[in-house]
Amino acid sequence: MNTLLMDLFTHYVVPVAGTAIGGLLTWLLAKLHVTLTVDKEKTLRQGLQTALVNAAGLLINKYGAPALSGIIPSDPRMREGIEYVIGGATDALTYFHLINDKTAIAVKIIAKIGLESQQKTSAVITPTYPNEATAPKHR
């Protein structure tokens, strides 16, 4: 009887338990890998976005938003912004395979210039009055 239980245990229970434990460990490692990859990608994406917004702000402050409207990626004024992004987000650009694509970086900066310009102009609210009688009097 004792041998029968040992045979059942060694031939069936041990392999099933080993497979279950191995599967659980594989699942846990895969879950950990996905979590770490997502966190790394999120951090790199945020770093790239920050560098793009800062480059757009740099160009807006230097040239003014009206002067940059309609700017194209090959415009020489974009060089400073591109260099700023490359210097500030090299790891992110490498991760997203953009490190050698200056045109793609310039396009992203141009998009940020548009967003930043729009936010700055929408932040300035000029009150309008339906008629002069309700307008405040300036002294």
C-alpha cells in the first residue's frame, strides 16, 4: 500500500505540481515584464513630451507665435528646437526610433507650437459689452 501511494505521488502529483508552479512563475514574470515595460515607456513618453513642449516654448519666446505660424520642418529656425529635443530626450528618441529622424521631431515641435500658441491666445480674454452703456468707464 505504501509503495502504491508513493508511485501515485511521484508519477502524478509531483509533475502536476511542478507544472503548476512553473506556469505560475512564468505568468508572474511575464506580468512583471509588462508592468516594467509600460512604466518605462510611460516615463520616456512623458520625457519626450516635456522636451517637445519646452522646445516649442523656446521657439515661441525667441521668434514669437505669429512668426512661427505656417512654419515647415525644414525651416532653419527649427534647428534649435530639434537640437533641444535631441539633447533633452535622447533615451526616449532612441526608444521610439526617432533619434535620426529630424523631420519627425520637427513635425512634433510644430504641433506643440500650434497647441502652445492656441493656449496662450485663449488665455487672454477680452471682455465684450453688448452696448456702450454697460461698459465700464475709464478715467
